[in-house]
Amino acid sequence: MKNYEISRQQLDSLEVFILAGREVNPVLDAWANIMFKPYQVCRFDPRAELSPLPDNREDIVCAARNEIVRRFLESSDKPWLVMLDDDVYPLPATIPLLTSNMPLAACRIWGKDGKESHPAEHRICLSAVKISRGVLAELSQPIFEFIKNDAGENQACECMVFSKKAVDAGFAPVKAGSIGHRIPYVACLLDDGLQLVPEANVPIPKASDFRME
């Protein structure tokens, strides 16, 4: 398996929010504790943080992402925001997301159908994303939203809406690295291809798994 290196200086430039609408999986939780200092990571539970809480899941997710951005812009001095959903499983191949210098990058990730989510160029999935402060400051509010028709049905998810909004503002999203996804098996892109791994078989990461200077 390919080894990835990352410096502590690179990690220190990141503010990390885990969107924890459900229980944060133990692999992600352990990885976050290894990679980042405690003050860098916020486990954001919309059920506790949003008032009033929207009625449906899509609106909850968008409201949570928008609130995370608001807090980052107003309260953090870090140049980069990293957002992770609670059902992603970091891999060695997730490191390129953290080291990317592109203004807007996201991991490749696979859905329940075994296909990559939003594979098109300049279209990204928001489950694991790194965004510069400059990008967020330029985008119109609300940054994250679903597009619905007159009947209230979803026509475009927040990933597609955000991707298009970023492109229109002159920021081309790129894919950097990959990350596992619980569906309920963990879909992981490994060196020998995409594999579905039982959740119980995904090892809890250890500090010795990573080389940091």
C-alpha cells in the first residue's frame, strides 16, 4: 500500500468539523484524534447546535454545513476548513486531501450502488472536503442548499449545487485522494480496486500508522 507523508505544519493549518448527525464511527474518531490537536476538531451535532432544527434530512444537512462555515469564518484564524461526514472512513489515500494546496478539493467516494459519487470533472462530493477561506468568502449565501421543484422534490443535491456555484465563481473543484464510506459496508478504494469491507474488519488507526514530521 502506498505510503503518504504529511507535516505537522500542514495539519496545523486546518480547522476540522465532523458533521455528527449520527454517531461518529470509531475509525474516523480515532483518526481525528491522531491527526489533529483537540482544539482543531469540532464534532458538530446539528440536533444540539441548530435551533430550530429543520424538518427533513436534506435541510438539516445544508443548515449544518452553512452554520459550520459561519463559525469557521467568524471564529477561526485557520486558512483551511475541512468538513467530514460521520460515516466516512479515512484511508492512507485520504492524506492527499489534507495536503492539497488547491482552493477547493474533495475526496473521491463511493455510494450504495458501488459507483463513484459525482465523478464528473469539477463536481465533488461534500462528505470529505477541504475549502480555503478565500473560496468561502467569495460564495453567495446560502452556500449549501438543495434545489427543489414546485412540488418540493429535490432536483439537485447540495454537492452539485455547491460545485456549480464554485465553478461560476471561478473556483474549479478538484478531487484529491479517496476515503471510505459506510453503506453499510465500508466502500474503500484500495491498491487492487474497490472493495466492500465489513465495518468490524476495518482496523482502528494507530499513531504509528502515520509518518509526520
